[in-house]
Amino acid sequence: MTGAVDTLAAEALMTLRAEADTQRATVMRRYAPTSEEHLGATVPQARAAASRIARALKSQKGEVVVDAAESLLALGAFDTRCTAAYLLGRRPDVVRALTSRDVERLAAGNDNWAAVDAFTAEVAGPAWRDGQVADVDVRRWAASEDVWTRRMALVATTALNRRGGSEPKQTLDICERLVDDGHPLIRKALSWALRALVPTAPEAVWAFVSAHPELPRSVTREVETKLRTGRKSPPPQR
């Protein structure tokens, strides 16, 4: 199937390039800088491309779907990188069969927050939630020198706390390990991780924030607002 999946990936690239908006590509180059090409496709367009490939591979084994994802990753475009994540996300059976090494191999090359977040929401987070990735693996990500791997660790916690899940111990363990990280994109991810835990474990989040007065003001403000209002930001004044 190598030739067939390469063809599917190439067709996806061609379609996304045809649908892309050059003005969006310019904005995305500033918004999510990357070493890869920004075509300027939208998230719905990338998801649609993933759906087409998923339908074409509906009867294929998981290894073939992973091969297709890797073919998309090899094309060197941010848009096809996200398409690869969305493709894997459409096949939970494939994600449940991944090992931590598989996840790390597929994450290689994520060099901006948007690619990290797409991949983690679709692959790394669910793989941790379902037991394919161990706590020790995510702790190792949190200790990485690579900022994108550290962000993946934090964003992965959000998968533990949605769809009825609640894992305050695992979530706050990762937050604790990165509470002093000064990188702006880690601070943003820390706020996200804590806010995602608020609906199911508000007391644990209050205790964490209270125990860490050194948290950046932006993180404390967003998390406390979420705790008090259920929103990231205060409602607009009328």
C-alpha cells in the first residue's frame, strides 16, 4: 500500500493547495511560525482532506493508516501535518494501538504551537488517556529541553479531563513540573491545562493556584476567572 498511501497524501496536498488562501498563509506564518510551508488552508479544509483519506482506507489495517499519516508528514507543509493528526484522530482504533515510541516518532517535526496542539488533541492526549502512553513518558516530555515537547505534555492533560474524565492527580503533577517554566507558550498551555480541570475538580485547582503564588499573573487571572465565572475571560461590561 506504500504507493497508494503516497498517492492519497499527494492528492491531499494538491487539493489543500488549490483551496488555500494566500492571505491566510501570510497570517499563519506570523501566528504559528514553522520551518514548513504554510499553504493557507483552513482547519475544516484539512479535516475534510483527512476524512477523504480515512474513507479511502476504511477497510485497511492500522499500519496502513499510520503509513498514510507519515506520508502526509513527509510533504513538508504545516497543513498536511495537521491533516495527518486529524486522520489519526478519525481512527481511535489506530491511536489505541500506538506505543509511546510511535507517538514520539509521529510528533517529531512539530515545531509550532498549532501543530503541537492539533497532534496532542488527536493523538498524544488520547493515547495517554487510554494507556498507550504511560505517566512516566509524559513526565519525560515535561522535562524535555524542547519547548514543543514540554507543551505537548501540558496539552495532553486536557484529554484526561474531557468527555466525562477527571484526572486531577496526573494533571497537576505535570502542571507542577512546569510551573516555573518561563516560556510564554508553556505559560499559555499551563493556563489551559488548569482551566480544563476546573469543571470536574475546582477544589483541586483552587488549592494548586493558592499553593503557587509565583504563577504568572496571566495564568492566575485566567484560571481564577474560569473558577468564578466558568469563562477564560470576564464577560464584557455593558
